[in-house]
Amino acid sequence: MTATRSFIRPAWTPVTIALMIFGFILHPVLGLAMLAYIIWGDRLEGMSGDIREATDNLAAKFGRNGETASYRTSHAGGFQRTGNVAFDDWREAELKRLDDERRKLDEARAEFDEYVRELRRARDLEEFDSFRNNRGKNIDSDDDRGSVPNFS
């Protein structure tokens, strides 16, 4: 539906005037919002297009992971070719090397995280054993002192 055929459009039509009055009856902010739409609503379509264009440009500038768009492509298959075969081959080899390094780092991180988990587990077990031993001594020492009366 085009803007000239719609009932609610940014113009002084009977429908928009009625909605503005009804808006003022319900709440003054609603009435003011409708009045603003009547007066400046024709600019909203252009403004939304400008906002959409700005966000598209920003999204094109930065990739999904914060990488610049010059290194990303519009298709999921890989990177854009520059036309220089030697450069493209070198770049692919470097990217593969970096991917291998990242994989090695991720594996090392996973191993370290497992090591830290085991250290924490051992420390927790040691603390728990110490607690149980101390608790056992406290219970035995309470019995020796006769702190629990014997009524039998």
C-alpha cells in the first residue's frame, strides 16, 4: 500500500486528526506523538532509509567477529581473490598457518584448563579431608571432656 492510499499517513486527514484527538484524550503524550507524525512523518521514510544505509555500511565495514570487511567475503566459501595469484596463494598459506596455530593454542588452553580443574579438585579434596579430620577430633575431644551428660 502506498502512502497516498493509506488511511494513516503524515497528513491532515480526518483519520489522523481523529487519532490525534483520541490520543490526547487517552494520554497527552500519545496525542503529541500523533501530532508529530502528522507534521514530520513524511521525513520518517527517508530517515529510516538513511539509518538502514548507515547500519549496512557499518556492518559491511566490520565483519561478524570484529574483523574488517576487506578480509571477509560476501559468500561463505572463503576470501575474495585479488587477481594476483602469488599474493592469493601466500595469503591462503598464511591463513592456514594461523588457523593451525589457533587450533594448537586452543588445545593448549583446554589442557591447561583441565590441569587447573584437577589442581582445584585436589585442593578441595585436601581441604575437605582436613575438615573431616578436624571435625572427627573435635567430636572425640567433646566426648572425652564429658560435655554430653549421661542420664542413664
